[in-house]
Amino acid sequence: MQYKRILLKLSGESLMGNKQFGIDADMVMQYAEEIKKAVEAGVQVAVVIGGGNIFRGIQATANGIDRVQGDYMGMLATVINSMALQSGLEKLGVYTRLLSAIEMKEIAEPFIKRRAVRHLEKGRVVIFGAGTGNPYFTTDTAAALRATEIEADVILKGTRVDGIYDADPEKNPEAKKFAKLTFDEALSKKLNVMDLTAFTLCRENKLPIIVFDMNKNGNLAKVLAGDAIGTIVNA
Ligand code: GTP
């Protein structure tokens, strides 16, 4: 395996599957199966999952909800998704620990970096819930922050698009995919790989980002084996 410790970022929206809202149990199990294969291959896996299938802070703000309040509601949504994924993984016999940035000790352990690392070393999948615990930060930023803290080798951003393109491939059939990019190229081309806070954290810490299609069976294993699918951004 190319990577020993990874942070897998999953979007909340993709958990909807074909539904308009909420959590599709088949999607949860599909992701859990992929993660299980990675663990069985000896990779230490940490996961950050978004909450957009349940609640989007920014959208709520547009509809009149206070921004800070909306962001906290979004963080709680990530905890719900994290719990669903934890449950899916446990169904497959994978050991997991859910660590939350907002204290809710009946449901999750508090986030403590050293504990997170210990769990990973013991082969447990660590799911980080509640983002960074602060408003005004995205789950991409939570992923970049946690990945840096646990000294992950790479952030794997699993999306429904198979990499980074020079235009939106869902709108423009002529869009061209990049195999690899430097951080500076991604910035100068304004490719919006992640929001700037998240991207800057990765860039400053020389933490590579791979964007790939997580919805295709076996893709996570391929990325971990070093196959050139998706797009890699590095220094
Ligand atoms: P090791 O020390 O490496 O053995 O880790 P461990 O997680 O197995 O040890 P611990 O005895 O701390 O935890 C046992 C179980 O309790 C695990 O499932 C933890 O996730 C859970 N746990 C520990 N602390 C908390 C907490 O504050 N809240 C909740 N909800 N669960 C917790």
C-alpha cells in the first residue's frame, strides 16, 4: 500500500444515494465495505463526513437562520452521519471510535489527538464528528486540520466526480481532467479543490490531496495501492 495512514473525507450529500434527503442505508454499507477493505489491507483509516444531506449551514443562513447557529446545526448533522457510518462499519465487524469536536459524551468520545492516534495504531477506524467544533469552518477544513494533527499521509476526498477538471464536468462535456497538480497550479487556475482555509492548511503542511470517485466499487483500494485514478494535488 502506498499510504499507511489516511484521512478519508466523504460528502454528506453522497450518503443520500438516490434519495432527496437523509441517509440511504445502501450507501452507508457501500462506504463501510470500501473502508473495511482498506483496514484489512493494513491502512490506518480516519474519516470526516459532511452533513449536507441533513442540513447546510450556509443555505440556512440565506433562509434567515443565524450563521453561527446554522453552522452548529450543520456540525450536529455530521455527527448523525458519523453515527450511521459507525453503525455500518460495526455491522461488518470493523472496530471504530467516534470522536466529536463538540462534547456529547453519551454518543462519542471527546476529540483528543493522542487518543485518536492510539485508536488508529490499534487498527480502529476513527471517525471525527462535529467538524472543527467551530462555526465558519467547513468539513473540508475539519478534514485538513484533523489530517494534519494525526499526521496522515494524505487526504482522500471521495466525491461523485472522478477528479479535478478545468471546468465542471457535469455541465461541460469538454472539461479536461488533471492527473496531477501542484498546490500553486490549483490555486492559480482557481480550481476550488477545497475552500481556501482547508486548501491553505494542506499546502502549508505539504499534505497531498487526492480527489477521486468514491462511489465506484474498489476505487478506494485502487487509490491506496497507488493507481493513478482521480487527481493528486501535492507540493
Ligand atoms: P484503549 O485505551 O486503546 O483500549 O481504547 P478504548 O477506546 O478501548 O478504551 P476505553 O476504555 O477508553 O473505551 C472503551 C469504550 O468506551 C470505547 O468504545 C470508547 O469509544 C468508549 N468511550 C470512551 N470514552 C468515552 C466517552 O467519553 N463517551 C462515550 N460515549 N464513549 C466513550
